[in-house]
Amino acid sequence: MNMEKRDIILREIQYWRRTKLLPEQYCDFLTNLYEDEGKVKSENPITLQNLQQGNIKIWLFAFGIISLILLIGFYFSVFPWGLQLATALSVLIICYGYASLWRDRMPAIGLSLAGIGSLLMLGFGLWMISLHSLSPQVWIPILVGACGLVWIMLGFKLRIGLLQFSGYGALSLLYAGFAGRLRPEAGLWELQLLWLPLCVLMIWLSWLLYHRVKGVSGVYFAVGVALWLMPEIDSLLLRHNYPQWISLLLIGKIAAELAMLFLFRKKWIAWVAT
């Protein structure tokens, strides 16, 4: 409800109070209700109304943020490595810190900041690896693993399921890379043995934790559903060594997965809903 409609309703309540068309206590209740709503909405400083009114604090804040981003972008490569690391950590702490503060009050802004922080974490890491000519074979897996663990912990803390899912996706990518190095000649049936036990484990954890830990059951179930197709995805995208009939196997597994989801829908929907 915008400010004009709220003011009109408050004036009508005053009219009802004067004419005694409504009981006095009910008028007080309505007045407090709409005044509290106006106070809650006024806590958000980033509104089109405040921008239109020329709130100088908001414009100065926007100028400072944009200038800081440009300065970091222009001069990050000439910073010493210690200052680069401190700058990256400071930016990430700011993004995730404000995401935590605004997660409940302004969910859209909180989710956006968490997403920006996650992209910056990966981007800063890749940038520093490139700037310092570090070995990609060593440091990129370390970066992917660190990002995955941080995203899982922050996703659980901030109650952002997509962030948790991204963390498990990063760890799955790391697992695929290690499996590719250890068994580059692995066939499609061996890949089934590498991935399907993880699929069963995640779905079992989803069932085990949906009464005990809030906010993880749905994520574990989604990860398990995704891992069901990982043997074929691993073979197609990472190993490039697959039989011609793999497309038929992939379609069959998708059909089997949808059939199982339909048959057991009453059970897994209860896990996801919690």
C-alpha cells in the first residue's frame, strides 16, 4: 500500500471516530495498524519515493559505492597480494554481512547481495590466480572447494537454499575433476558406480534430517535428484568418451526419475516443504 492510500484510510478512520460510526476501540486498532505499516515501510531507504524527493544521503551513498567499485576494478591488479586479499575479504564480508541483515526485512536485496558476494568470491579468486601466475591445476580446485564450503555454510545460516545447492554443485564439480584424474578411462557403467551412491546418500540424508534440521532437507533432495543424471553429464561434458546410445540411456533415466517422483510424491513433498 502506498503512502497516499494509507493517508486516505487514516483520514477516513478519523471521520468514523468523529461521527461514531465505528466503536472507539476499533478505530484505535485500525489507526495503530496502518501507522505501524507506514513505519515498517519507511525503514527501507531505497525507494522510488525517496529517490524522487532527492534524499541526498541515498545519492551520496550510491556515489560512494560506485566510486569504490571503480577504484577496486582499476587498481586491484597493482595492489600487493596482501592488500588484494584484504580487499577481497572486505568486499565479501560487506556483501554477506548486509545480506544477513536484510534477509528478513528486504528479502530481494538480501538475496541479491548474497548472489553478488558469491560471484565476487569466485571472480576474485580466479583473478588472483591469474595475476600471480599460480598453477591452475592446484589452485582452481582449492578455490572451487573453498567456495563450495563457504556457500553451503552461508546458505544454511542465511536460509538460502539456492546458495546451498550451488555449494554442493561446486563440490560435485570438484569430485568429478578428481575422479577424472584418477580414472580418466572410466566407462559409463563405472561412472554409475561413482555417482549413484552419492545420489542415494543425499536422498537418504534428506529423509533423515527433515524432522531434525530445518532448511536442509529440500536442498539435499534437490542435490540427490540432480546427481541421478550426473554419470551421463560427466561422460558427455567432461570426458567426451561415450557410446552413441547414451542419449537413449539419459532419456530412460529421466523417465524413471519422473516416474519415481510421481509415485512417491506425498513423501518427498513433505521433506521439501519443511
